[in-house]
Amino acid sequence: MTTEVSTTRSSTKAERVRQAVLADIVSGALPAGAPLDEVVLAGQHAVSRTPVREALRRLQSDGLLEPGPRRQLLVVDVSPARRREVTTLRVALEGAAAVHACTTRDDDDLDRLELLVLKQRRAADAGDAETFLRLDEEFHLALAGAARMPTLSRMLAQLGAFVRLGRLGEVTTATHLRGLVREHEELLALLRSRAADDLRARLATHIEQTAPRT
Amino acid sequence: MTTEVSTTRSSTKAERVRQAVLADIVSGALPAGAPLDEVVLAGQHAVSRTPVREALRRLQSDGLLEPGPRRQLLVVDVSPARRREVTTLRVALEGAAAVHACTTRDDDDLDRLELLVLKQRRAADAGDAETFLRLDEEFHLALAGAARMPTLSRMLAQLGAFVRLGRLGEVTTATHLRGLVREHEELLALLRSRAADDLRARLATHIEQTAPRT
DNA sequence: AGTCAGTCGAATGTATACAAGTGTTCGTCA
DNA sequence: TGACGAACACTTGTATACATTCGACTGACT
């Protein structure tokens, strides 16, 4: 039994709506500043206001929606400053996780990460940026997961939406992707040898280089 | 206009219920593992299930409630390991904020912090631990706030509940409190002189010493 | 003509009624 | 007597109807 975190069975309508709206936000279909109307969304998804409401409240508490004028919920604007903040937070959180993971990590953790890197290489060779980005996020979450710090993992998962948002119009060549795979391999090697400080340093530069330049 | 973050006007019933349940959790009235029933809470607070439901979902997404057997929501158990995790996270997040704050801080920030330290001294001299702990949390949030990193501030605010939970049965003498005030004064001085690295180091030891020993 | 007040409207906040799923218990059959 | 199954009760998920609040528009008065 692996993580199965992202394969969340959306047994509940509220959760399905949340996933759908989230997807629309990170895909750019709902741009920054777009107002979200409960009744409109309810109509679009053929459900009542109740599950829509629940979905919106959760997205709000994740920081993706903010209250605006006229009592509306607006899609948050991810400014360059905010992107830098997210990068800083990732460095701080993933760095702390990486250090801890060097003492708590498990052979299963290594196996999982190895598998992810393998899939990443395939996606990179195929030039499939979308798949690669999903695997990249999984890799970073799995790396943090090896630290057995559930609160930290939850915070990183929250940041994930902002990371995806920041990467919206990013252009990524196959060569570039292969370079990232290589870095992941190196990070994995450092985790395997429990080189905590080296891992943290390397992870920091990796995250900062991955982040959009601006 | 200052922060007014904590003085959240509870204009909505859902928010009032949330505050009440949160207070019951951090006060120990609702111990770890206690199941929360929507209809019972609705009765206790003389509201319908709808706002109760909303309050519970928010507390859940803050990590204070977890789904348990029988489809129930249970108050999360704060184990020693989790307390250590929270401390690690505070060091990572507040440390990053402190470094950043050394370049973004404002004279108003210093004034706010100064005022908080002043009030802390009064509370410490009076041996009023409860007031002091509230001011302590405000101080740390204000310090992080000087970094102008809203996402980080929100994450720290979430952690606040765990910090308060971890401090539940803590005994604090007036002498101990005065020592903490002294440390806050020193942190403030380092922020004032923009000594980023020193501030981060000092803040780390401060947080680790504040945390329960276990 | 500008400003203030009152009313109207559209959104969210709340209550309640209904549906659906799950655990439990009781009964029956092997 | 034990195990399997079906019915029931309790809880949460959803829908809808009602209340409330805040903003905007319009009207009159200064």
C-alpha cells in the first residue's frame, strides 16, 4: 500500500466540486481576480449550493480564494512577490524535512522515490511536461514524507497549488526536464547516504532554480 | 490601523462555534480522541447543524480534528513526537521570517513589538501566565508579520493551536516569565539592528527552550 | 447640484427537511 | 452453537426554503 493521497476517491460531491474548481484555478480557466458565485457554480456542476459552499470554504482556508469587494470570493492573485515567498517557504519546509528524513528514512521511502525518478525519466524523454510536473510534485512530497512529519507534509501539500499556479505559462524543454531528473537522482543519493547538510543545501538550490525566474 | 487579526469579529455563527470548539480543545475540555457530533454541538450552541458543520470542517482542515472509525471526527492527539514536529516547524518558519523581516521591517513593526513586550513585562510581573501566553503568541506572529509573507503568517497562525495545545499543563513561574520577556527584548534589539543571522539563531534557541521538555 | 437617507435587490448565512451510507443487532439457517 | 444475512437505527451528505446583511440606486432636501 503506497500513498494513494492524490487518488482521493471523490465519494462526496463537495470534494468533487473542490477538485474541479481547483483544477480550473491552476489551469488558468479561472484567472486571478475572477469572482466565484455559489449559485453559478452550483448550476455548472449540477449540485446544490451546500457542497459548493463547502468546497469554496476549503479553498479559501487553503489561501486560493480571498474575500474581495461586494462580499465576493475572488481567485487569489499570485504576484511575483508571492511566488518568491512560496519558494522561500518550500526551501525552509522541505529543507527541514530533508534533514529529518536522513535519520527517519526507510528502504520503502527509497524505493518509492526511485520509482518516481524512473517515471520522471520516461516523461522527460517523451517531453511530456504535464506528467513530469505531476511526478515532480509527487517526488517532493514523498521526500518530505520520509521525515514522518504529518503537519509539515500537509503544509507542503497546501503550497502545491501555489507552485502549480506559478508554473502556469512555463516553457520546459525535454533537455531541461532531463536536467531536473538528474538533480532528483542526486538528491536521492544524498538521502540514501544520509548526508543531511549536503541534501539540504542541494535541495535549496534545486528548488530555487526550479522556481520561475522573476 | 494595526493588525486586529486576533480580534476577529464573530459576526457569523459558524465562526463563533468554531472559536468555541477551538477554545474547548485547547483548554482540554475536549480531550484528545473525543468524538464530535454535529447535532450535539448544534444543540449546545443553540444553532442548526449548518454552521456547526462549517466550523468542524475548518477545524479539520487546520489539522485539529481527524476522521476516525464510525465516520466520526475526533480531536487530534498531540503526541510528544508531534510537539517536536511543531517546534521544528516553528524554528524553520519563524527563522525564515525573521531573516526576511530584517530587510522589510518597518518602524511601526518595532513599535508594535515594543508595546507587546511592555505588556508582557506587566503580565510577567503580575504572574498572569494566561495573559502572557496570549501576548507571547501575538509577539511571535507580529515578528513574522514584519516579513510581509502572508502565506507564512497564515501557516504560523495554524500552528498556534498546536502550540497552545502542547502547553496545556505547563507550569510557569513569574521568574520564568520575566526571563522570556528578557529574551523577547533581545530578539527585538536584533531585529532593530537588522542582524539577520544572529536573530535567526537566537530565535531558534528561544523557541526550542519555550517548547515543553519531553 | 451635491449629499444624505431610505428603500430595494442580490448575494451569502442559516435552518430544516430529505437522502444515502454505514455499523449494529437480531434473527434464522446450517 | 456459530455464522451469515437482512433489517434497522444513527450519522453524515445534500437539497431547498427562509433570514439577514451589505451594497447600490434613487429620491428628496439643503
